[in-house]
Amino acid sequence: MSDILALEASEQAARIAAGELSAEGLMRATLERIAQVNGALNAVVSLRDAEEVLAEARAADEGPARGVLHGLPLAIKDLADARGLPTSKGSPAFAGRIAQSDAPHVARLRAAGAIVIGKTNTPEFGLGSHTFNPVHGATCNPYDHGMSCGGSSGGAAVALAAGMLSIADGSDMMGSLRNPAGWCNVYGMRPSWGLVPGAGAVEGDAFLHQISTEGPMARSPADLALLLGVMAGPDPRQPHGVVAPDLSLAGDLSGRRIGWLGDWGGAWPMEAGILERGAEACAVFEELGCSVEPVAPPFAREALWESWTTLRSWTMACKLSALLEAPETRDLLKPDAVWEIERGRALSGLDVHAASVIRSDWFRRAADLFEIYDALVLPTAQVWPFPMGWDWPKDIAGVAMDTYHRWMEVVIPASLAGLPAVAVPAGFGANGLPMGVQLIGRRGGDGGLLRLAQAYHEATRWPQRHPPQS
């Protein structure tokens, strides 16, 4: 892999600004790397014509700097619109449909100088943490091509791990920025809900569905901060916009308090070795001057699950019902999508209200915890990367999973309450595969989490310690 591709995005941008690296040179190296490894990994899809993106890179070299991402190649997750490119969402119902405009966060990335070169692969409609779909096929783990990379931002995570991109966008409903980051040895961040404007800023409902958000992925927390600084901030069309916090990364961690939630008091089954990686990550924070202590389960596991699955199914039914009703698309939907839609359509308004009350209770309980702790820690997944041929794990440590997403419960606490969470690498198992942990903070505490993550990164450098095979 080219040395310039191993650089962090902030260093690439700094060298372009200083005239030490050309945007064209970076683009050529990027396209060469994609040609070298993407055929086996299938992370970048809908790649634009090479001459077109090279021409954009030359124009960037010849013109004034447009922003902090000036000249950096970027591929957009294939759930979000990028003008002129197809947005398939991994579904035959949308295959070949060309976006006429940019999603809000994509427009901000372009305005900051990024050059959009294509899309990154995702499961159909982003459902499930295993990146495969009937439009673009499957994306495999860069550390073992026979294993899943997670999802739904799986293509983005793999592109980062394999050196095809230095930064990437993604989205997170049920761990979609965190699970693939953990399984690909990179960083992914779910911001506080509302910090990054979503599709509701330009179309559809803008008030009710507060569970999914766009966010950044990178090979370092510093680059997460770089990208989040561009994506974040209010949009006048979004009613719940949040002002971007201080994202500076310097700071002493002495005295910071970390709560280790582990397996939620034994409520969540875990495969062997995962909790050990989490405990080792916590030990790094102790070495950095933090205090770490175990935390008893702060809320009922089944209450969280009931609230989450109700609100998620309601959201998916609102988004996808028209596809199930239309004769030309109903048979194109995967079973998991049909299950979510039918379950959501069967809910009453009072069912949704009851789920929201549970969610509110959990938000208040979490707020109490953050009066004590600066961050809470959980694994990014309850299983190691599983074989590509599976649709989803049917059991964990002998415990049967009753839905296609039950094995992902560990990501629910942050998602349900709209809390910021940064996935950081936690090393490798005996199987040679990566695992991560989530750092979860108080709402609006995005900057503090990134400072914790950056100090951890400087102490561990996991993405550089065990690179995937080329």
C-alpha cells in the first residue's frame, strides 16, 4: 500500500494544503489501491469513471482550497444520496436509481472539498449487521475473507481498514457505525442524535423518528473529529438540530471515571474472549490515569429490548410500507424488511407511546449515571465475525436468538437514548479477528468522548499494529 494512503486524513489534507502532496497524486494512489484489493473485498461500489475523478482532483490542485477536506477522496454509504450516483440501498427496488441531489451531510462534505468517487456497500435498507445484498453482493472482512465485516456501514469500514479510503461516512440505527468498526479494527462514531442533520431535513417526517443518525468513520479519533466537524451543526429545516460541540482533542484524562458494563450483569450472552478484550481496553484507560469500575445493570434488559424493537419496527414500517404495498416491489423485499414492516403496521399509537415512555425512563436513568461517570464501556458486538454464508447468528454461547437482530442487543443502550458512542479497536482474538468496545457518553458529550478515544488511540495504535493482508 502506498505510504500516502497510510496517512491519516488530516495529514493528507495538510500536505495538500502545503503543496507537498497533490490531490491528483492522492487520487491516483487511491484508485490504484481500489483496483488492487476491492475485487476481493467488494467494499466500494458504483465507482465513478477514473478520468472524471482525476479531472476533479486536478481542478482541486489548480483552484483555491474549499475546506478542511480539500482534495480528499470519499465514498458515500449507499443509503445516502450523492448527486449523480445511484442510491440502491442494496435493494432491487432502487437499483439504478440516480440521486438528483445530495443528502444534507453529503452536501457539507462536498462543500468542504471532498471528492466523491463512489459509494460503499451496505445490507439491504441497512437491515442487519452483515453487509450483503442482491444488487452489489457481499462485502467480506479484510482480516479473513471468509468472515463477515459487520454492517450496515460495512463497506465503509472495510475500505478504511484496507487503505482504500482515509475517512468515510456511515449511519447508525442499531450499531451500524460501531459493529463494523469493531470487526474491522477501525473507529466509528454514532454522534448525539440531532448533531448531524438527517434525511428528515429535506424530505419526509422531521419530528418523530429519532433513532438513526449519520456519523463519521476513520482510522483515528482525530479524523473522526475532522469529519464530524464538517457533518455536524443545525440545519434550518431540521427541528431538533444541535450546535456542534468543542471537538478539540487535547486534555489530561487524570481523574476521569469509566464505568464497565460488560455483559449487562450476565443478561447478554457473549462469545468467549470478547469480555476479556473489553477488560483489557479498560486497563488502558487506567494506565492513562482514569479510574475504571464495574457497573451493575442500570436498567432492565427486556424493557430496553421491548422499547427498541417497537420503535424500530414502527420506524421501518413508516419508511418502507409503500414498497410492500406496491405490486412491482413487494416481492423484491428481503424477509427481514417484510417482518419489520408487518410488525410495525400492527402497532397501535398507544404501543408506540408505551415504548417511548420506557425510552424516556432509560434516558433519565442514563443521565443519572453520567453524573458519576465520564463514559460507559460496552463491547461493540456479542459475537466474533461470523462466516460469510450465514445470514445472521442463530445462537450465542448456546443461547438461541429469536430475531435477526437479537444478537446485537449490546448496541441498544446508546441508540435508544440518542447518546454519543465511539467504537474503538480492542485488539484481536485467538482467531486473529478484531473486536472493539463502545465508549458511551452523555448527550452532547461528543467532544469529551473523542478526547478519551484519541488518548486511547495514541496508547494502542491498533489499526497500525495488525494490518490486514493486501
